[in-house]
Amino acid sequence: MTRHAGERAQLDLFRALPGDLAPRDAQDLMAYPFFSLAKSKRLAPIDFRAGTIVIRVEAVPEHGMATIWDADVLIWAASQIVEARDAGLKPSRLMATTPYEILNFIGRGVSLRDYDRLKAALDRLQSTTIATSIRQPTERRLHRFSWINEWKERADAHGRPLGLELILPDWFFAAVLDDALVLTIDRAYFDLTGGLERWLYRLVRKHGGRQEGGWSFDLPHLHAKSGSLSPLKHFAYDLREIVRLQPLPGYRLAIETASGVPDRLSFAPTELPPFCYTPRPRRASRPGDKL
């Protein structure tokens, strides 16, 4: 508590910008397994290693691991930071906003239940811990942090709510301020209901971009990058179902098969831009939604 009090005193307060901003995502979060893809509580850690990249994500029993739906809050934060920087304003890791602004941005309802889900998401983001070598001098030097250092609800002297404040970790904040580490995503991403679909869109957007020839990964490598607890056989089945349905905005998916080698998932942009930012009206929450 003393450490956080000292941190708060050193940070300027940034008030969230109004308006319907273009959604931005941090590329590191799109490329690697940082979140649970399940709507049920996950306690098993994520352990990922590829070359010099090391990632370990751990949860606490009370809240469980931060989910890919919870990551929508970080997309909102990244969008605010980039918009402020581009407008010549000074963003900060200490941000003030309202639950309505976050929920409206990520396409959720604004009922009491939606507000409670947002608070639960903030708890998971704060209690989930990450250790990673990404953007560290060597893999032996890990950066340890939580997605949110702290958050609190604000009220006036009469107890009327004034919104909330949160403090972002410097690892995330530094990545977002670097142009090369942020991508604009399609707003239709928020309509994807499956955890695997959401993870796959972010991966495809990160690696596929606007390259005419697209990109591909073999299925075992994709399975490792997802951090999923599902066995490879089930993971491959779910991927094939996604390919059949083609739900990812801006991209066409295909499974490539060849004798003697693992099947590959290939993806390439459709004729439409891979991200089409169009403001949309707020909608009510749907059964099965989770923040």
C-alpha cells in the first residue's frame, strides 16, 4: 500500500478522452499467450518459451487468471493513450474514467450486472501476475508486473459515484507509447464471443497485417502460442470449426494439409481492409458475455 501511495503521488492524473476512439491493441499482447481463453476460472499457470522469449502468467484462487475478455480494458487504455499522444496531450499511467466509458467503448451493456462484471475484470487484471523477458536485455532478466497496479472507485462527500481510477504498469505503458508496438483493430473484434476466436483474430492481425500473401502457422505451434489447456486434438478441431465459419473480420482462413508434415493454418486479408473502424451504437449485454 505504501509503494502504491508513493507511485500515485508521482503520476499526473490523465482523464479519459470523450468520443468514439479507434480501438488499438498492443502487439506484444497480440502475439503471445498472456490471457486465459476460457470463461471458466483458470488457476493453472501459463508457461511459454520460444527462443529468448519467456512468459509465465500466474493467477490467485480468489479471482482466477485474467481472461481475453478482461483484456478489452487494456485495449480501451491503449486506445486512450495513443489518442492522447496523437492529440499532443500527455498521457499517464494513472487514468480516471467511468465504468460507462469503458463498457460503451468495448460494446457491452451498462446494467448493474455489467458494472459488476467490469469490477470483477479489474480484480483479475490486478491479481494476475506476469513475468516475461520480452523487451528485456536478456532472457535471464524478467520483468514482473500485473496488468493493473491498482484501481479504486471514487465518490464525492455524499457517496455519489464519480467514476474510477486505475494505474497501468510501466511495461504495458511503454509498449503502447511506441508506435511500432500498437496496431488498430477492427471494432467487430468486440463482437467475437469465443475465447479462441478472439485470440486468433489478434494473432492474425499481428502477423497477417495487410500482407497480400498472408501468413501461416503449423497447428502445434499455434497450440503452444495460445496457452490453451485444451489438448492439441481438441484445439485443432476447434480451429477447423472457426475456419468453417470464417468469423474473423477482414481475414480469410484456410487449413493446409500435406503428407508427412503437420497441418497449417493460413490466413490472408480479404478485399476489405483488415480493420474497418466504424463507430457503432451501444448494445445491451448478451447471455454468455464475460468481461
